[in-house]
Amino acid sequence: MDKHETIPRDMLTRKAYKRNFFHDQAKLTVSQARYTDDFVAFLVIDIDHFTTINETQGFKSGDKVLQIVASRVKAQLRKSDLVSRLGGDKFIVLLNGIRMRRDALAVAKKNQIAFQEPFELPNATIDVSASLGISLYPEHGDDINTLIKRAEIATYAVKDRERGGYMIYSDILYAADDTPSQHEE
């Protein structure tokens, strides 16, 4: 039995781990990475236009979209990686033991490709996209809250430019203000 099978999961998706477990594992992973040359990546995945999906397809279909997203994201990860639901339509992924920035970008690309397949809902088949932001330890911070915040900032930067993409946090763009813009969706 996989050691992660007994850990409490998000009640809705059943695939993503609960936030408290994710946060504890992220702290442990970053702590361990301080003694290696590995990067730790945080990927924030925010479903684009999720409010519209709920409004046009109904909340049950919105819940189904969240379940499909959790399943597809988890399928793109190694067993040692973790996915958690941050709340609403936002997920976070922890990639540990990666050696280069491009490893995190490769996972981001795989996740974007996973969104290209239509989502089969009870009453419709719809296209869903997500915007994805990435932060890396130690490059973008050395504590969990900063790393998550900076991955969220990168996510919002993607949403501001072109939804459905991904990018790595850039200290240059946000050095003066680490406050992400507010988005309704």
C-alpha cells in the first residue's frame, strides 16, 4: 500500500491532499532541499473562467470539473510529487527533487496538454483551460508562504496576459509590489 493512501484527501476531489498535509510536506521538502542542490517547485493551477462554468453548467458540473482537474493533474506527476486544492478552483503542486528550471516547465507543459482534452460532464462536453504559475526554491524564496505567494503572482500574470498558459515567477516584474491583482474568476 502506498504511504500516501492513508492521508486525508480533499473531500470533493478525493485526489488532492488536504492543505495542512501539503503545507507540512512542503516545509519538510524545502528543509531537506537546503542540504542538496535540488530545486523545489510550486505550481499554482487556477482554472480559467470557473465562475462561468458554475453559472452556465451548474454547481454539480463545476464540482465534476474540479474532480477531473485533480485527476488529470495527479496523472502528470511522479509518486513523490503532491497536489492539493488551495480552495475554490485553485490547486497547488509540489515538485521535489528537480534539478533544473526546465524540469518544472516540462511538468507545466504536460499539465497544459492534459487540459486540451474536452471535459465530459453529465449534460455537456466543454473545453476548460487553466493558468499556471511557478515558483522555485531557492531562487524565488526560502519559506513556504513566499513561494506559494510568488507562484500565485505568476499565475495572475498569466491570466493578465493570456489565459491558459504558464510562467515562472520573475523577481524583476514584481520587485516593487508582491500583491497579485484581484480576479473574479
